[in-house]
Amino acid sequence: MSEHIAIVLGTRPEIIKLAPVVRACEAGEIQYTLIHTGQHYSKSMDEVFFDQLELPAPNYNLAVGSAGHGRQTGQMLIELEEILETIQPSTVLVQGDTNSVLAGALAAGKLDVTVGHVEAGLRSFDRDMPEELNRVVADHVADRLYAPTDRSRQQLRDEGIPHDRITVTGNTIVDAVSQHRGIAAERSSICAELDITDDFFILTAHRAENVDDPDRFERLLEGVGRAAAAHETEVIYPIHPRSAKRLETFGLTVPDRIRTVEPLDYLDFLRLESAAALILTDSGGVQEEACILGVPCVTLRDSTERPETISVGANRLCPPDGGEIQEAVLEALFTDRSWDPPFGDGTAGRRIVEDVTGKQLTPIP
Ligand code: UD1
Ligand code: UDP
């Protein structure tokens, strides 16, 4: 039977990180079906990435939208099962740790379709985070686990997953960055549009544990504001819709030094990251990109599932309610930036599709 891959995605980071897998399928003329759960649906969180990364429109869009975890995941499960029964793929690929990943892995696993988990073996060891539950379940449902690093492979082995299910591929974010950073440098005029001349910092904060608690969100903003004032610099905060809604509901005021802007498209965000003196974030993908682009990072969280970024000296953890953001920023700014990014050589997308299909593919230039 020839391979037919169903690629399930639903949120901004999955679109970005699965784009190299879609490209590898196209280049190798592999049959694939793109299924969008509709978890993200605002133009700036969804369509803009399909356009800019030149991805084909999804074959199916479940349009589940926003809801509580149970309702959102349940609705995805119901609809995914129906589609998978209709199209009968040989493999379902999911990427990362969102509710779309949980639903994709479970729906396929229950139908006895081979499940491939891209970015397997990451652990924050914090079960209060919805992402941790999602990634643990996806890893233990998956038949093929694509670990980005040796460390994530070892984590899977420690949890009893047989070695022959695991392949270390690197992270597809390296493929995405290397395929787009040159184009971003050429085409993006975001620094001029935002009238940025001097050194500046970037902030992204959207994780539920940070922005759903009014006190914690307020302390995070105040801490970042103080750090920016101490360095007489400005912080650009492309604000995720979850955070924008919380700001409004909680009636929080953003400190003067922080400028909120709409979520950016990929080329503009990559360009901004490359030009920044420092990145403060609670995002998973942004921690990786900062490390790849050679920009020091402060992760505003209690834990990270990307400890490799800390080991190489690119990143440090700073819980946002501890009031120590200023010190973390100072330490980051004086970091030697000559670290080696630990996430592979930018061929993860091809390696994953080769593993799924057993076919050798031509490298994408
Ligand atoms: C989800 C993931 C998180 C990931 C993030 C990537 C889960 C449990 N969480 O969080 O791990 O880091 O995506 O960005 O899967 N909203 C919009 N427009 C959209 C999408 C969301 O306005 O296109 C608003 C809605 O008010 C919604 C809220 O954002 O209620 C949260 O959206 P949701 O998809 O539930 O979680 P994220 O915070 O996006
Ligand atoms: N990103 C973007 N525009 C923005 C903010 C982030 O294109 O305004 C990209 C960023 O380059 C990274 C991805 O979104 O590749 C990270 O997604 P997000 O932070 O939403 O989710 P996480 O990685 O935390 O799951």
C-alpha cells in the first residue's frame, strides 16, 4: 500500500513547524491530506501563515474554534474520527503539544492508524500545564516518535518507549527558520514600520499560567517594564489574542516602556527577533528561535521543556512573579552569544517524511 499521510494541525506554531513537512511531501510527491482543526482561526493566527509560507489550503477545516479543553478536544475527536475513516490514511502526523495534537493522536490511535509525533519527548515536568499532559499522552499513543534532540530521545527511553520507535530528527523549526530568515531580511520592513532605531527587546506572553491569573500577568508586565526602564529601552509585545482578551477583562495597564502590537506574520516576526537585543517570552517556539538566531532569551516561566537552550547558554528561566526579571535581563545581555544551537541541521522535515514513507527524498535546496 502506498503511503498517504494525514497532517493534523490547528494552531500558529503547528502551521509554522509543519510547513517543512508539507514541503517535503510536495518535493517527494507523497500523497498527503491537510486537516486543520480550526483551534486558531483569527486571520493573524492562521490564514496569514498559510499565505506567507505558501501552504496549500487545508483539505478539511473542522472550525472547532475556542472552547474549554473538554469541549474543544472532544469536538475535534468526533470530527477527526469521521474524516480519518473516510480518507483512510496510512499515517497521521501531529506536531507539538496543543489540544489539536492530543485529539489528532487519540483519534488516529483509536482507529489503529499509525501515529507519528513530531517534536516528541519534550517535558517540563509540570503537570499543571495543559501542554505537558498533551505531549505525554501524544508520546505514549504514538507509534513513531520524532525527537528533536538526544535529550528528548533519552526522556522517551526513560519512560519505557522502545528505542526502535524513536528517531532523532532535529526540530523542524530549524528548517522553518533557515528557509525564511533570508527572505525576512530582504522583504520585511517591520523595523521601519514600527520606527525602531535603537536596541529593543521583544516580549511574547500568552501561556495560560501567566496571563489567566491577573496578579501574575500584572507582575510580569511590571517586571518587564522595570527591566526596560533600567536599560532605557523599549519592548515590542506582539500580543496573542488570549492575552489581549485577559488585559481587557482584568483592566490591566501596560507599562509605558512596553508597546503592544497586533500578532505579526512570520517574516516580520523573524526579522524583529533577529534585530532584537533580547527576547523575553513564555513561548516554546520563540525560545527555540531565539537560540537559533543567536539572540539571548529570558523565559518567563517556572520550567521549560527546552532545557537544551539553557545548557548552551542561550536562555535562562525567570518566574515572572519573583520580581527578578531585571537581574535575568542583565545576565542575558552580557551572555557570550557563540553558543551552538542544539536543534539539528534543518533537515528534520525531510527526515520525518523519509521515515514515514521509507523513501529516500531529494534534499530541498
Ligand atoms: C494554544 C495552546 C498553547 C500554544 C498556543 C499557541 C492548548 C491547550 N494551548 O493556546 O499550548 O502555546 O495555542 O499560540 O492547546 N483566540 C482568538 N483567535 C484565535 C485563537 C484564539 O481570538 O485564532 C482567543 C480566544 O479568546 C481563545 C483564546 O484565544 O479563547 C485561547 O485560545 P486557545 O486555542 O484555547 O489557546 P491558546 O492560548 O491559543
Ligand atoms: N510568531 C509569529 N508572530 C508573532 C509571534 C510569534 O509568527 O507575533 C511565531 C514565532 O516565530 C514562533 C511561533 O509563532 O515560530 C510560536 O508560536 P506561539 O508562541 O504562539 O506558541 P508556542 O510555541 O508557545 O506553542
